[in-house]
Amino acid sequence: MNKNSIKKITSMRLFLPIVCLVAVLLVNLITTPGFFKVSINNGVLYGYIVDVVNRASELVILAVGMTLVTAASGGQDISVGAVMAVAAAVCCQILSGGEVSVTELAAPMGLAIIAAILASALCGAFNGFLVAKMNIQPMVATLILYTAGRGIGQLITAGQITYVRVDSYKVFGGYIGKIPVPTPIFLAIIVVIIVNLILKKTALGLYIESVGINGTASRLVGLNSTLIKFLTYVICGVLAGIAGIIASSRIYSADVNNIGLNLEMDAILAVALGGNVLGGGKFSLMGSVIGAYTIQALTTTLYAMNVKADQLPVYKAIVVVIIVTLQSPVFQSFIAKQRAKKAAAAVEGGK
Amino acid sequence: MKKRFLGVLLSVAMVAAVLAGCGSSGAKETAAPAGSETEAASEAASGETEAAGNTGDVITVGFSQVGAESDWRTANSESMKSTFSTENGYNLIFDDAQQKQENQIAAIRNFIQQEVDYIVLAPVTESGWDTVLQEAKDAEIPVIIVDRMVDVSDDSLYTAWVGSNFKLEGQKACEWLKQYAAAKNMSEVNIVDIQGTIGASAQIGRTEALNEAVEANGWNLLAQQTGEFTQAKGQEVMESMLKQYDNINVVYCENDNEAFGAIEAIKAAGKTVGPDGDILVMSFDTTKQGITDTLSGDIIVNTECNPLHGPRVEQIIKQLQAGETPEKQAYVEEGIYAHGSDVASVSIDGTDYEVTEVTQDVVDARAY
């Protein structure tokens, strides 16, 4: 009975991703005793854990979009980092009214945000069109915006870093009024809940999985697989736009050269760490979200451990290799075989 | 069937590759809106070259610039243009390479064909210059390298190099801190270092200077971590360091953007920056925004990384004109800007460098 319930837990989809996250966090218990301490400092929550959850927000949002794209098209959108930069550029440029640095908004906040989201949706639609309609491999199709996106951003900001030094713009990357929890945490949670609701309450989640498993078969049973693939790219673009606005709000500027730099790779990694198959098909949104938090927990842990900057990537790589190996089907079947052997030996011994 | 599918896939991939190619070149074009202006200017300049032609003592200089990727670079180009103006007796042929080495090589070959008197090169990368510089040498045209160095097998392929002395910048900043700490009776100096992108020459020089100063002065270097020269990373790293150490009183940021991020993080943690605050923020580059923060005291000292290479290059050209041999490595003059006047000058290896107190006039005079 007891054994069965343990087996049930270990065979759950999210078991391994959660174990990895917990393992990364537990390292801190030994190395950084104060890691889990959360206090109220200066009227806001303060502590390493808050940092992890806060800094992971953009990555969580990107990972959600990346999961959908991966599931439906069996490929990844590598342009999300650049799309973040485009959204940030559009948002800041409208708010600043074309000036390099402003201390007063030149246009209403709502307008700028809607324009930024629209721009990122357009980027997503472009990717979606190439992948779904033109049947270009996702990696190749999104390579276009991956390279051109930051150029477009530069064009929008005229090659300058546009600063919006207005407190109301700092809200998205900072705090709302007197609420002690950073806004990005809320935004990430809201995005995850909304996307989850859409997937669960409508049949979209199921459609995405079936298109990912077999597009032709899905079409034959009456699903518009082209449209579904297209939609996932648009959603991914919009989410990248939201992440871009958060990232830009944190630094109250549009630094198109650096916003979201290399974040697309982390987002893909988050999807993989979440136990999702990068070849498409069945997916777990929560797995990717946990994967995203794991990546940030790892980064913050390494900072807290005072690892030297030039060694940082090495440690990251080692941990990632271990986690990915643990989750690989080959390794898992190996473990299962070993277990079966042991069981068989035990049975024989019992005779 | 299978073969046909493969064929379709291949052709699609090829089209995509072509598209992607267009995309990237589009990016490069759009990346340099200032570049197009400068290009127009260069066309105008080369037009003048032909017009001014063989008037005798007009010196023709060909300048191959990397591109216009930052304010610093724009200021660098402007410095060259204002120094080598027609009024000063020069013809400047300006070429914007849009971040591509092949464009720079083509530009140098053009300069050789046009028989310019001097070639000035701001290389995009360090390697791959041997052949084209040999051609320039064969044509007996002196080549002056600015900003980044070139990595060539034979040193005689270029006449001189003009650029920043990053280590000296770091030494000046550290010497300033030493004197400031003495003037303010700081009982102990607990530093954290937010490094630049690891491996960048600016990071190497500035970190090295700090490490030596820490050793020599008995300061506590609590932590060293890279902020990758960006505001976002600088902020994240500072956040983490503040949680680890409660006694930080100096932050050594290796450029202005990192300093902006660090200041945000310090303020968010409920601590204060500035001469009367909890933490002193030191920075490099002295961009206009950076020096504005120095005026307010948020950045206590800001050491310059000077993009104005023009005058130094002109000095070398004048030496060559007079038949003298200029020094192989020439550093541009770089200032150090501080909030308040607690330290009047710093002395490195016997040379005194004046510390400029930042005033509104100093901020207004900054062009970049």
C-alpha cells in the first residue's frame, strides 16, 4: 500500500522536475544558511528566495510560450529574446515621445503597452506564418527575427538607449504602491493561470498536443493544424512582449542590445528541464514553469556561493547535464531495469 | 515520394537561409542609423578630396571605422572628423564598415589605390589583418591603429597604436579611493567588484588594477562577480551581494551601466549611496548620464574612457610629417571626475593626474 503510493508519486510527471528544483535549493541549506530567510526590509519582502522568484518571472513567462510552440510544432522559437527587445523599444519609444531620456510620460501608459504587445504579436504572427503556412523549420524561420529583431529595435530607438525615468513605469519591474511583493511575480503567476485556464477550459491544449504528435492525422480528423500552430507562435510572441516590458521596466529603459540576451536558450532549457520532449506532442506547462524557477535558483545559488565569474558557466553546465541525464528516457529505463534485476534476485533468493 | 519530400525540404531550407541572410543584413543596416549619416558625410568628404586634389600640403587621411554601435563610437567618429577637417589642412576619407571586417579590408585597399597619405584603422576584431596591412606597408603608407589592438605576426605592419590604458584607469580610481578613504577617515574599506564582460580588455585592465590596490592597501575585497557591462545584470549581482555582506561600503563598477543597476539595487535594499550614505559607488566610462549621477553624488568617482582619439592621432601624423619616429603605443589622455573636491589629484608612477570636480558646466560640456 505504502509502496504503491510512493510509486504513484515517483511516476508522476512533475516528480523529477520538482526534485531537481528542491535539490538545487537544498544545496543552499549547507552553503548559504541565510538563503531561506525572508524579511521585510524597507517595506518590501527581502531575501534570496524573493530574488529567485522575482528574477525568474520573465523566464517563466517565456517558458510558457516556448512550451506551447514546442508542443505544437516540434521546434523552438529562438527569436523570443529579440522580440522582448522589440517590445521594450516600442514601449519606451512611445512613452518618451522620441526623446532619449524623459522624466515625464509623453503618451499614456496603456497606449504604449498595447502597442508593444501588438508589435510582439506581429513578430509572433510572422514566425507563425513561416512555420505553419510556409512549413519552414521553426529554428530556421525564427532565426530571421533572432538576427533582425535587435536591428529593428535599434531602428525604433535610433540606436540609443531610451530612458523613461518615470515612477509609474517602474511599477512593472518594481512594486505596486505599498504591496511588498514585486510586481513581476504577480505578472508571471497571472500569465501562468490565464494560459492554464485557456488550455484546460477550451480544447486548445488537447488540439496542440494532437497537432504536435501527428499533424497530418489531426488534419484528417478535422483540426486546422495550420491555424493551431500559427496561434501558438502568436501566443509565444505576445508572452515575449510581456516579458520584454517587465525587463525594460526593471531598468526603466530600452537597452535593445541587452534585453533578453540569450534568454531564448534559457527558455528552451526550462522546457527541457520540465521533462518536456523537445520534439513536440504531450507537454506539461507546470513542468516548464518549475524548470524556469530551477534555472534562476541555480544562478542565484551560484552568486550566493560566490563562484568566480569565469567559472560560472562551467558550474551551470555541470548541473544542467546532471538534471537532463536524470530525466532522459534512456537513463530512466536503465534504472528501471536495475530495479527489476534486484527484484528478480530478491525473488530468487526467497526461493 | 521520400526523395521529393527531401527536395522540397531542402529548397525550403535554402529559401529560408536566403531570407535569413536578408534579415541579418537588414539588421546591420538598421543598426547604424547614425552610420548612414556618417556615410553621407564620407561621400561628401571623398568628393572634396578630388576637388581639393593636389594642392600640395593637404594631408589625405583614410579612416576605417567599425560602425556606430554606441554613443562612445559616435563620439569617436566625431573626434576624427573634427580633427581632420579641411580647415585644419586635412582631407578625411571616412569609411563606416558596419561591423564587418571584410568591409574594412576593402576600405583599406581603396585607400591604398587612392594613394592616401595615412591610414587610420579602428579594427572590428584583432586577428586577420596581416595581408592587407602588408599591402599598405608595400605601398609605404603608414597605418595608425586606434581603440582595439591588432594581432599581427610582424609589429612593423603598423606604425602606432592609439587607445585607452584600462589598467591606468583602474589605478587612478583606486588611488583616488585610497586618498578619499584617508581624507574621510574610513576605518575600513569593504569593496565588492562588479566586473565587466569577462575577457574584455576593459574588464581585464580595471580588475587587475583593483586586485593590486586591494593587495597593497589591505582593503577587504568581499566579492567579485561579472555584471556583463549591463544595467540589469549589475542590479541582479548587487542584489545578491547586499544580502551576503552587510558591511559593504564601496562598490567598484567597471562601467556606468553597471553602476546604474548597482545604485538601484542599493536603494531598493534600503541603503543609501553618496558621500554621506552607506555605500560609495565608483564607476568608469564617464558617459553623460554617468557624469550626471556623479554630480548628484550617486556615483562618487567616475574615471574617463576617452573616445576622443583624433588629437592624439594628429600628433602622431605631425611627428611622422616631421620625420620623427612616434612611440609605438600611445595612450589618449583620460580624466578622472569626482563628486566634491576631497581629492585634488592622484599620482601613479610619479605622474600626477588632476581630479576634476563635477559641476553643471562639466556635465553640459559632455557630448556623449
